[in-house]
Amino acid sequence: MPHLLFLKRYWRFSSDDLSVPAMCSILYRLLWTSLLLAALTISFTALNQCENEYDGGLLLSYLFISIIVFIAAIISELFIFVISFRGSVINSEERTGMNKFLTAKIGIGIVQLILAIFGSISLGLGSKLPCNESFEGSSLIQAFLYVVVISQFVDAGLLVCCCYLFSTHTSEVDIENSVYVNHSGTVDESELLQIWEQRCRKLTKSLHFFSCNLLGGGNINEGYEGMANVLAAFFHHDGFLDVVPSDVVAGLVLVRFAQQKRRIMESFARESDIEVNISASTSLKSSSSREGLDVRGKSTTLRLRTRYLSSPVQYRNQSTLQDFSEMEVLARCSVFATSAYSHILSVYMQPCTGPCRVCCACLCRPVVAGFTRDACASTCCGNCVQSQIEPCIRGEVVGDNCLGLNRAGVYTLLQRYTLHTELVYASFANDTHRKPFVVVLDHEKETVVLAVRGTLSLEDCVTDVLCDPTELTAAGEAWGFDGSGRFAHGGFLKVAMFIRQEIASNPSLQRIFSSMLPHKNQQYQTSTAVDGLLSSSADLEGMHAPLNQPKSSSSRSHTNYALIVTGHSLGAGVAVLLTWLLRHSGFPAVTCYSYGTPASVLDRNSAEECSSYVTSMVYNNDLICRTSFSSINKLRNDVLDCLAAVKASKFLIFKTALRLAAAQKRLCGTCVSGDNHRDRYTAVHACRDLMFEEGEVPDSKFKTTVLNLKRSVQERAARNVAVCELYIPGRILHFINKPSKGSVHRYEVRNAHMDDMKEIKVSVSMGSDHLPDKYFLASHDVLQSE
């Protein structure tokens, strides 16, 4: 910061970003210089035997000049390396001399390109050079020359690529002003949205093309306008905010230090408060089992705390897990939520055996319709799939690829982790409002499980971004409940409505779900009001047909089965809304277990109301479970505030981050968030070394820009006020991976409140904590520990 201004162009990096590339370039050039010196020594000895003193001189001159050029490049890189450490992130005045050495670097690159062309010609016409016998007689000399010429071409090519990729065609100030601001000086919202929509289209089409459709993107037929609206609200800055990508990374590191410092100070304050209370009254000791930090129940060995020493927000309503079966159901449902990812996750979780299992399941495809153990054993893959945990596949599969990989992936995951399960329906159609889901009969637990797949394609990303609150009025009119005043994630709601309609209209799903409508089982008896709704609502005509038909053997076999909806990530948000729709349209006993549920699903009142039948699992520092409009805006402001207060170089910031990570790994045996006191003190001192204290931040141009940005964001928010804020729904169980030595994981399970997930906790693992296998392993590890 700021952007490097060189050759009358803005570059997509700043002058303090060149320290690490310069250091790598120096080491790289030292290697080639040593090779050149060796080639010069060997060739000089060989060519010195020529009768004519002129013979071989051209080749020796080429090697000698190449060495001089490499040494000059090393010297220029050394100056760039030293200058890049001067100043701080926002103070670039001490790095003004950088342009001279960058100009010298480009000149040296041009000379290297000329030498590379000359060297390639010399190698091609080696027989016509003077003293050609000595030249051709030494294969070692030729090998060295090939290496030198290739290295010079690589140097010149890298220089050209960097100039093309990292330079802009004109000043970004002119671009921003000419595009977004009209003649009256106000922001042109229509032009703004049009530019962001074009960016979204270009990005999705590029990813779709260069990934060869591995990431999807071919079925995005809508949603660009909504994406542009959301992204413009988050990232547009009404002018030129002089920040490069590395500044954002440095800002996130500083925010992490600041969050650690705040947690440390709050922890010490709480501990001091506890000590004062103990010294003032001894009666606290008798109530320690009720207010203490370690509570152990008779049916569980989980360590549950009533205070959240590692969180900036004290958790509410702390209690132990009263029923072991709840954790058992949570762990078992994670298998179905994971299996919805099909072959992708099967290979990811089992990299050695997963591909073989998926291939074997694909080869068994011809006998799927009448799947029996004897039939499969007679095929070539019978030995691979025949086992004691073999699931059954009898149902309809829609939208699978020609190889049946999705069906095979679901099969392999169910085969490995469940007993007596039956895949009765699977839909793998995917666009912005249709998402893959599977329906499985769990005969062991007498449960029908509907699992919705999470984010795995560009179409899913579009659905995630369409997060504007949408009122449930249309859904209420369709399924017989009052949706006025209730709001949900717009993209998730469309998907939930589609799946609910599939349940009502698809014959295969009708046979499964109609047998579970409340009519026999005492557990699922519905009220007279719901019975009247089912008999009178015109919107549920598709549900009446199977009720009047005679029940098949398969429908009678799961009449008393319970219904559970589950999913991970996007699938978790859809599962919650689908559960809401099902409970209000004839399935009052349906429950939901969601994993990695996004933080913006339902409005506050609706999210609290569904806590009796929705359980949301949050793993560690999962980013998605904390991402909302307010949390992203707060994180952006925190990053900019930390950058405005920084007083150290970017290299020192990253060096401090690596030192703290190494210290935590040595102390705990694993990379954790840093509950150790030594780490906490180190984080506090890191904040003091890297940033000014609050109130002591000196005035700067960047600080003024940040203040203007905040004011602009507030004005735009006032013009485009969101209808309401959305929250993570249901009862929230937070699984925290505690510090431990070795490969053994130790978890704490805490009851969390939706407000505890309103701040993004910056950590190294906040992205990887959202992976579905983390939820699967954590739930099973906790179950085994009980």
C-alpha cells in the first residue's frame, strides 16, 4: 500500500510486496551464476587449446557477458529487497527510490533476452563456429550452454508475464470515477450494478471454461443481478481505495492479533473477578458444580463450560448433554449429510480406497434395479462391495452422469459407515434453484432421511450469494401457513420450495412420504387443525393422490419411521427451511440436523422458534457459520482500521504470524487458536509492536480514505435498508477442537446462542473448518469419547 506507480501505470501490488520475490530471485540467480562460472571455467580450458587466438573467443565472450548480467541482476534485486523493508504498510514515502531499480531490472531483462536469442543461434549453428571441434567435442559444455540459454529465456518470459498480469492499462482512479460517478458527483447505481453483473458473468464463464466444467457453471441461467447487488454492497468503495490483495491478508493477520488480545484481556478480567468472589465469600465453593468451569454428567464425559474463556461473547444457556442418543443421532446423520456429496467426497475422504470403491459401484450398475447380495456377488466386483454393511439401492436416480458416479459415490459412503440402509431416491439435477438431494431409508434406526448436498459447484455459489431476505408469504400461501413477517435466505428458500414441490408431485417420493403422514403412529399424531388443512388446502392436491391409493409393501414397511432432514453448508440452510415447510404442511414431527449452517437463514423470531426441532452443529472457527451482512461489514472495517493503525512493514507482520504459529505448534503439538498463556502474552506484545494504540493513530491519507469509505457505506445502507437481519437457526452446538499433543483430538461441546456467531473469528483454519469431513469426524470422535 499504496499501489505501485511505475511507468505511468498502476500495478496490482505495492512496493513492500517485493521483498519475498526479490529474495527468491537472488537465490535463483546465484544458482545460475554458479553454473555459468563452471561453464566458463570448463569452456575456457577447452577453447584455450585452439590454434588461433580468435577461435572460441565469441563463445567465451558470451559466457562472460552473461555472468556480468546475472551479477548486475543480483545487485538490483538486493537493492529492491532492502528498499522494500523501509517504511510501513501505509507509509511508502521511504520507498520512493524503488522505481530506479525496477527500471534497471527491466533493462537487464531486455539484455538477457538478447543474450538468450544469441545463445540459441550459437547452439543451432555450432558447426560453423570457430574451433568447432572443441565446441562439439565437449558434451558437458553444450549441456551448460543449454541450461544457460533456457534460464535466460525463463527470466525474460517471467518478466513479460509479470508486466502483463500485474499492470493495469490506466489509472484506477480514472476508471472508478468514469464508471460509477455521474456529473452531479453522486454514485450511478444502475451503472454500478451493470459493471458488477458483467464481472460476475465473466468470472463464472472463465471458471467454467478453464476448469473443463469440473466446477460446473453451465446451468447458471439467472441470479447475476442479485449477485451484483450483494457484491456491490460489500465491495464497492465509491472511488479508489488504495489497497492491494497483500494488504488485505496483512489486515486479516492484524485483526487476528487484535481478537486474540481482546480475548486474553477479557479472560484475565473474568479470572480476576472469580478470584475476588472466592476471597469475598466461601459459599461460592458449594455452588461450584452449578457455576464452575468443569461439569461432568453421569452419562457423558464431555467437558462442558458455563463460561466461554476463548470467546469474545459469553455463551448463554449452558447445559450438559442430557441424552446420549442425541449425540448418536447427530453423528449418524452426519453420514447422510456427507454422502450427499457423492463420489467427490468419497475420493477425498478415502484417497487410497475411494477410487476403487467408486469404480466397483459403477460396475455394479446393471444389477442395481434388483439389488441382492447374490446378484452382486456374481459380478466381477462382487468381492469389492459384498460386506456386512452393504446398503441397498432400489429407488429412482435422476440427473446422474453417464457413468453413474454420483450414485456410486453415495453408495460407497453409505456402505462404509452405515448398516441396513436403502437409497430410495436421488436427484442430482443442479442449477441455481434445484440442488441434489437423496432420500435414504435407515432400517436400523427406523428413519427416513432426506439429505441435501452442500456447495460444490458454481451454481451453488450463486445460490449462496443470493442472500437477500425474502418474506415467506408465497411459501405460506403454497403450503398453508402464515408467512407474513417471516424472512429467510432468498436462494435457500427457492431450493427448499423446489424440493417440497418434488415431494408432493414425484410419484416415488409420494409413496415414501405419504405413508408417514400422521394417521397411525401415536408419535406423529397431528392436530385437528392440521388434519383440516390437509383435507381442504388446494395447494396440497399432489399429496392426496397417494393417500387414497392402496399401500404397497414398501410403504407399509416404513409407516412408523421417523423423518429427519439433514445437510451441510448450503444443504444445511435448505434443510432448515425444508423442515419448516414440512412441519407446516402435514409432517409436524419432522426434525432437522444441520452441519455448518450458514449464519443467514431465518429471521430472529423464526430462528428461535425452530430450536425445538432444529439442531445446528458448528465446528471450531467455521467461517460460513459466522458470515452475514453485519459480520462481513464489521470484518472489512476492522481490517481497514488495523491497516490505518499499523506502524510496521508487511514483512514483519507475516514474520510475527509465522513465529506465533510455530510457538503454538511446539507448545500444543498442533496448530490451535492460542489458549496458552504464553501465546496470549505474545499476541498482546505483537499488537503493541505492530500497531498504534487506539487514540494514538497518526493522521494519514489512508485514514481519511477509510473514514470517507465508512461514511459512504452508511449512506448507501440508509438508501438500501435490508428488510431484516438473518441468523443461524435452532439449537446451536459448538464443537471446539481443544489443544492436545499428538494426533488425538479433544473436543468441548458448548450450547451457543445465535448472537455468538455474529463475528468472524479470524484463524488459519476458519476455511478448512467448514469442510464436511471435519463435521463427520468431530461428531463421531465425541460419540466414541462418551
